[in-house]
Amino acid sequence: MTERPKFPNFIRELRKGLGLSQEQLARQLGVSFQTVNRWENGRASPSQMGIKLIEQFLVEMAVGGQDLWEQYFSEQHPNR
């Protein structure tokens, strides 16, 4: 079985799917542009708080967000 895409791919796909720039996504999540840039370029991983912000954002999206999260991280979050 192939390895699941990593977090940078998830952030990039989410952002592009929503038609947002890194700066716009950062504003939506309440984090800095630099934070989103580091996540997307694999130079940093989100903290637990960052993960909670992303999960909450996806829940609020309602359509598609939860599916995308589960596609990338269902093994890490078995309660989902």
C-alpha cells in the first residue's frame, strides 16, 4: 500500500480547492501567513492547537472539508 500524502499536501489541496491564497487561509484559521507557508512547505508541522483550528475550520465548511480530512488523516483520528 502506498504512503498517504503528508500534511503539506493536505494544506495545499485544501487551500487550492477553496481558491484561497496562503494569506487568506491564514486569516480564516486565525494564524499568520508564515505559519501556513511553513505548513505547506513542510518546514513545520501544526501544533495541537493548529490541528484543532484546522479541524474546526473543516467542520464549519460542512461540504467536503470533513471528507478531505478523513482522506488524509483517518488513521490518525479513528473517532472521525
